[in-house]
Amino acid sequence: MIEIRNVNKYFGDHHVLKDITTTVNRGEVVVVIGPSGSGKSTLCRTINRLETIDSGEILIDGVSLPEEGKALAELRSDVGMVFQSFNLFAHKTVLENVTLGPRRVRGVGRKEADERALELLRRVGVAEHRDKLPAQLSGGQQQRVAIARSLAMNPKVMLLDEPTSALDPEMINEVLDVMIELADEGMTMIAVTHEMGFARRAADRVIFMADGAIVEEAAPDTFFTAPSSERAQNFLSKILAH
């Protein structure tokens, strides 16, 4: 579903992504972890061209990522993105936030869009808040609305960029539960997260990044019990000790 070939990205003189090559199969859940500043979020954002790349190639479902224009907009509509800061439209209701994309981009009629949105809002547990503005919801509720908004476009792929990092601790599990449900249903997902429990439970593969490079990739059981690199061993010894 996703092919990343020899991707490099610079911010000025800073080499943020160093010759990244990996693939994500259809229905696979890949969790990207690593220390802050390792390039995880930048990698996630390049997959739908929120960040441009300086060299290499990214393909979604066999199609090379267009640089701009209508083709890029069409491809982005197949790639759902959930941000750590929710990014909901503050002046629109929960229902309007979820129906906007299908109506504007997919050309879905209001009745059909509303029915689909309500189905998704029920699925993520916030249907009773359909007429509220985002500011009237908790952080966890807003993030679940953001997930419903992405699902409303029937994406081929979901990208989740640290979706729980802005949440209070008691709200994290309600978002992780939705993510685990999506994973169990076969959604192709790339999740950048610090939630090691989610990585163990839902990931088919863990990618560990450091200093802009992929240091190792492995199944969760292998990675968390016997990481092959010293860099990953040091990282896990620090975060799993608490």
C-alpha cells in the first residue's frame, strides 16, 4: 500500500530524513517510535506531502505521490491524517466537521454524508455531541471526532501523528481503544506514538528511528524483548523502566 524509496529531507543544513526505505502492506499496522527529533513526525507528514521531500520517491497504492494540483488533492483524500492537535474547524459543529470532506471533496449529498457521519460518531462514542462545537468537548472527545472525520473519507491509509500526546492521561485510553478497533478491522495504519502498550497490542511491525534514520524494524514481540541495535536497547531501557 505504501512504498518509501530512498527518501531524504533537509530543513536547511539539518538532514531530517536520511535515505528512508520501507514498505507498508495493505491492512498492516506499523508503529513508528523513537526519541524526540528522530524524524518520526516528518516521515509521517511526507506520506501525504504535508512536507515535501528533497530526493527519493513515495508511492501510495502503486501511484507516485504527485507534487501538486488536483492529482495531489485526490491522493490526499485517500490518506486520512490525524494530528496531535486535533485540527478541527472551531466554528463548525462536530457533525459539520465530519461531513465537510465527503461533501466538498467526494461530492456526497447532505443526507448521505450526515448518515455516514452519525454512524462514525456512534462508532467512536461521541454521537451525542453532534451539534456541539469542538471547544465544548474534552480533548479525548475532539480526537475521536478527528478520527471519525478521517474515516468519513473512506481512506485507504490512516496516518496518526502522535494522536494522544496532547491529551490528559485519563483521556488517552479512549482514543487508543478506537485505534485498536481500527487495527483489528484491517485498516492500513502508520502511527507515530509514544504509547508502547498500543505498539505491543496493535502493531504488526515496529519501526525504530533515531537521528533521521530507520535503525531497525521488527515484530513487536521481537523488538520489545530482544532489540538488535544498541540504540534501541538504550531507548527501551529508559522508557520501559518507568
